[in-house]
Amino acid sequence: MLMRALVAVLALVCARVHAKQKDFYSFKAVNSRGKLVSLEKYRGKVSLVVNVASECGYTEEHYVELQRLQRDFGPAHFSILAFPCNQFGQQEPGSDRDIDTFVRTAFGASFPIFSKIAVVGPGANNAFRYLTESSGKEPDWNFWKFLVDVEGKVVGAWGPQTSVQELRPKIQEMVRDVILKKKDEL
């Protein structure tokens, strides 16, 4: 009996250690079209991961700036990864298809949009749980932004009051470093 309990505790500890060793790109997520996507495809790029909402006071400003960043720095070295969430003020009530159509039509979004998820609480998406645990900051509203480096490590997290424009210098520096590193490898 004691041996069985010890094995169970060791298995739990090993599972937690393994989970802590993951990085953001080791997760998978469903995109807005229902396809399971390995976030591994974004490894080697700088990513700005954002929980988005279509009916929020921050929607227009953030989507315009997010698309500008994607256009200016992506897609070879940078990606915006948008995760719709209806947890804050019920401001993302539409279906995945409705959200995708709205964002692409209204803002010309060219970045990946994923399926609607929970970003906090017991049902939080594992990738967002990782972002929250790694940054020590938990989203409390729409348009939380997590900056992830090329290795999948969280560099910083900001709430909706921090504009996308304020993050631009840091993103530009990180993207420049990616470009220079790739150039040196040639």
C-alpha cells in the first residue's frame, strides 16, 4: 500500500516537472476553422499572443494595431496569435466562424485566429495556463498580450490598457535579433 502511494506521488511530481518544462510552442490549439494546430509551427518566430473579443471597447484600437504589427514584422519572423474569449463581459458571443469573418472583414486580419477558449479559471486552455504561470500575470479582461520569444518562453505580459503601439519597440528589437541570427547562420 505504501509503495503504491509512493509510486503515485512520484508520477504526479514527474508529470508536474514535465509540464513545467514545456514552452508555449509545445502546445496545440484548434483554429477558428476547427483544425487542430501544433503551435510548434511558430517556433523560431516572435509571437504576440492575445485574448481577443469582438464587442469590447478595446476591439477597434487593438485589432488595427495588431494587423499593422503583423503586416510590418510578419509572417516570416513574427506572428500575432489571436485567441477569442467570452469570459470578460460576454464580449465575444459569436461562433468561431462569425468571429473569423468579422475580424477578417472589418480589420483585414491576416494573422491566425483560433477557436474561442477560456483563458482563466479551471477550464482555462493549457497554453494560456502556461502563459499565466510563466508570466505571473493572469488576464482579467479582453486583449491581454503575452510576448513569446523564438524558444517559446514568455518575455512579458500586459493588460488591455497597454497599447499594442507601446510594445512595438520591444517586438522590433526581438524581430531584428531573429533576422540577424538567421543571417549569421547563412
